[in-house]
Amino acid sequence: MPSTAPRPAGRSGRGRRRGAPPGRPALLLAALCLLLAAPAPGQEVPPLPADPPAEAARPQPPAPPPPPPAEVRAADTPSDSGRSVTVRWSPPAEPAGAGGPLLGFRIERATGADGPFAAVGQAPPGAVRYDDTGVDNGVAYYYRVVATRLDAETASAVAGPAIPRPQWINTNQWNVFLILALLLGFNLYFIEHIKAGGKPFIRKIAGLEAVTEAVGRATEMGRPILFVPGIQDMNDIQTVAGVTILGYIARTTAEYDSRLTVPTSRALVMTTARETVKEAYLSAGRPDSYDESSIYYITDEQFGYVAGVNGYMVRERPATCFYMGAFYAESLILAETGNSIGAIQVAGTAQPAQLPFFVAACDYTLIGEELFAASAYLSGEPKQLGSIKGQDVGKLLGMVSIVIGVTVLSLALVTGWEPLRRAAEFVREFWSTELA
Amino acid sequence: MMRRTIPLFITAFVGSILVIAYFIPHPPFDQLREDFSIFFDIIAAVAFILGGGNLIRMHGNRVSRREKGYGYSLVTVIGFALVLVIGLTKMGNPDGFRNSSVTAAGSYFDLAYQYVFRPCAATMFALLAFYVASASFRAFRAKNVEASILLLVAFIILVGRTFVGAWLTAWLPPSLDFLTIPYLADKIMTVLNFAGNRAIMIGIALGIVSTSLKVIIGIDRSYLGSG
């Protein structure tokens, strides 16, 4: 007689597979359990056991407010033209606090110690200073700093009164004044020294030594000389330096009776260059050779100017090209075009980014300070040569400062001695133009 | 005499005042730099009339005399006149003549700027790429020891700034990271190049101060054409 009892799983070697639906006895057992658990009619359903309360939902004691900024001081901003008050405070001992991070500080201002205070600005967390520039001179102001958090804020004690006033001396720039005074003193000393018969050693500047040769070559070839005074206006000191060199070149050109062309990108440079060249021709005794139309304005636009100058170079093929002044991206376009027509090229600029281009494409390049020394170098006047020596002493001062600063700072880092660190910091700040 | 004395006096006066103003923040010195800057802008704007007039006169003469290459001058004169007219009359300005900007979008002036001037300027700027290539080819020829060093450094910088630099030396173990090309390129730029650049900048700053002093106290008068 065949048995109807269910075969226990696992015994036959073909047990129920994992995930297969349960067999009939299992279903019956589950249904029985549900019936026993179901409440009788009218019986109140007991509440299900609640989940353990979440931390956030649990009633929390209110977070303490953020600590107020301490030691708030408000004072007239020093060394300024007035209309500014500087508010300083000490950072809170616990910037984060128990209630979360600070959002920052709100600076409030009033004209009376009792208020009413109005917000005048915000400072980020970690800030310890705020300059209020929306004030009038001679008026007393009171300040308080409010530490703000998302859910709370705390105001500091009231600071003040602070009365903004303009100052007569900018004490922040004492170092610039000192350096300037030293340079002026060195310049004047060497000028007097050379006037009294002193013979300074001035190293040869190849680019300037080549000026006469370059002008002579243009004369021999019967081709013009091109002078490009940069693309900046007369308020740029590089343009001034370029125009001073133009004066010397114009005199040499007048002596050699060669043609000089000066296309400019600024109308003021054109008028200044005309005066300079005219005076140079006069001093060379060749006023009749001066041609005003050879100094002309093209355009203020950078690449329009380059197109005009390049066109001239390709058509007229000048034998010598001078580039003296402030240049930007056009430097290489000009110098490479000049190179392609076989011109002798002498360049000078104080734009460090353009120097490699000129060095690569020109025969001679005046690097930075050489451009400014050119006028003195070419004139050979004692007064001007003295200024070169003064400039050199300034450089020496800078070099000594760098060596001292590096040595002291290295020693401070190695030894950890605080006075050395301060000394290194002093040297660094001495050469900084932004002393606080 | 007066032609030199008066410019020298003006230069000395204005230069000295501006130097003093740097150290005196009190009014009226605090505004002087800005005021003089505005004065300069006014003078430059007036001088532009001089420059524009000179441009027209010079190129007009070339055209009228049929000088060599006068066609270029003709293009210059026509371009100048055209832009001047459409700018002054605000031709094609969608907002009309009054209460509208010369450079308003859609105006003929704006169209000339967008579709003629800018492409021409961009073309000139694009030429720079070719000039950089030709100048580099000439500068980086290993003619001597110095040029060879320059070539090597340039190679490291060029390769180090691209993915190739990292790829070529990726096989180096972390302990030899300082030999990777990007690392070397970075150090060359931030240490060697920066130091050299600073030296040039210090020299330039001293040169500017020295030149300014020479011009202000009247030692250097070369810009007036005299030695």
C-alpha cells in the first residue's frame, strides 16, 4: 500500500530546492499560526511594538548658543584717507560649539552705544577683522559682532566709540619710503661722485653697442630704420624709456642721413615721438632732414597695429628694426616678421613674458633694467651714469637682503628659535609693499 | 628755452606730487592719483583726434598721389570713414538713435565689429602659433652646450605639461616620483624659472624707480629730444 504521508525533504536525495514554494504541511502550519494570532471579534487590537525612537526625534535639550566673539575693538583704520573703521575681535574659543559650526559673523553698527544696531556687513567663520568703509569722518560709531549659527546667534559686547578720520602719513609704507630715500640718496651720491671725476665701471650692453652698427648698416643698404615704441601710452614708463632711446637713435640716424620710420599705436606717443625726433635732428644739425610724416599713428588696436607694422616691414623691408617699450602677444609676430626679412633687430622691454620671444627672434635684447639704463648708457653723461650706479647699489641691497633672509629663515626652521623666525619675517616684510 | 622749461616744470611738479601722494592719504592727496589719471585720459582722448586726423591725412595723400601700395591706404580710409559714419549715426541700431549705445547688439557698428574686426584680429593672433613654431625651431637648435641645455629643459617642460610626460614615466616606483617628467617640469617652472623671473622683476622695479627719479628731477631729458 502506497504511503500518502509526505516524504520528508532531504531524505530521498531530492530535497526541496532553495527558493521553491513550501509544501502543503508548511502552508497549513502557517495558516494555523495566523488563526491563533488573529483577535477575536470585538477584541481590541493591541498596538504593535513601536520601533525604538530615532535619536533626532528624541527630545533634545536646546543647543547652547554660539560663544560670543570676545575682545571686540573698533578703531579708526590707520594710515588711510578716512571714511573707514576697523573692527577686530578674538576668535571664539570653540568656533564649532555644541550646536554645529558657525556660519560666520555679522557686523552691526550704531551711532549710539544703546543702538539701534544695523547690520553693515558679514565676515566668514575664522575672520577676526572687518573694515567698515561706509562711514563718515568725524562721527562716533559703536559696533558689535554677532556670531551666527543656523539656529542661534550671540552678540558680543558693544565696542566703541570709533571716530574715522583721515591721516596725514601712511605709516604702512615706511619701508617703501625708506627704500625710495636710499635709492635717491645712492643716485645723488654717485652723480656727484662722477661729476667730481670718479670713473664708474659700466659693463658693456651689447644691444646698445650695436645701435650705431645697425644704423650704419641701414644707411649702407639704403633701406629705412624701423622703430616700434611698444603698444602702451605715454603714462607707461617703458614707453618713456623707449622714447628716450628713440631720441638717441634719431640723432644717429640724422648724422648718417638715413630714413627713420616710427609707427605708433597711440596718438600721444606719436606727438611725443615727433617732438623727440625733431629735437634730435635739430641737435644733430640736420633739421631739414626731419620728416614729420615718417612718425605716424596707425591704430590703438593691438592686432590692427601689428598688421599695419608687419605690412610696412614686408613692403619696405627695413634693414634695422628697433622694438623698445611695452609689448604683449604681438612681440613675436613683429620680431619674427623682422627676422624673415633679414633685418638686424634690437629689442628691449620690461615685460618678462615677452623677453624669451625677443631673445629667440632678435639679434640683441635689452632685458628689463637694461631698457631703463639705456638712456643713461647712450648719453654717457655723468649725471645719468650716476643713476645707473645708484640702481646697481639698490640691486646689491636687494641681493644682500635675499641672502640674509634665506639664511635666517633656514636657521629659524632648523633651530625653531622664535627670534630668528621674526627676523626672517621682518626681512620679508621690509620688501613687501603691503604691510598691515 | 620755454619749450623745455615748461614741460620740465610740469613733469617735476606732477611727478613729485604723485610720489608725495603715495605717502599722504589725507585729502586732497588721496584723490590726486585718480584725478591725474582722468586728466591723462582726457588728454589722450583729445590726442586721438590728432591721431585720427593724421591717419586720414597720411593715407589720403598716398591715395591722391597714387603712391606705391596706395590700395592699402584706400582700404584704410574707406574702413575708417565707414566705421566713423555708422558709429556716429548709430546706423541700424534697433533702439534708435537716442538713449541707445553705439555698440548695441544688432547695430551696424556691432556687426562690423563682430564680423569684420574680430575675425581679422583673431587671424592675426592665430599667426602667433606659426611664429612660435618657427622661433622655437631656431632657438632650440643644439648648437652648443647652453643651447643643448635649453633644448633639454624645453623638452622636459613641453612633455611634462602633457599626458605624455606622466605616461612615459608612469613605471617609476613611488619612491622615485621626483624623477617623473611632470614633477621635473613643475620644479623647473616653480623653482628655477621663478627665481630667474624674480631676479628680472627686481631689476625692472629698480629700473623703473631710477628712471622715474631721473625724469622727475630733470636729469633725464631725452624724452624732450635733448641729451
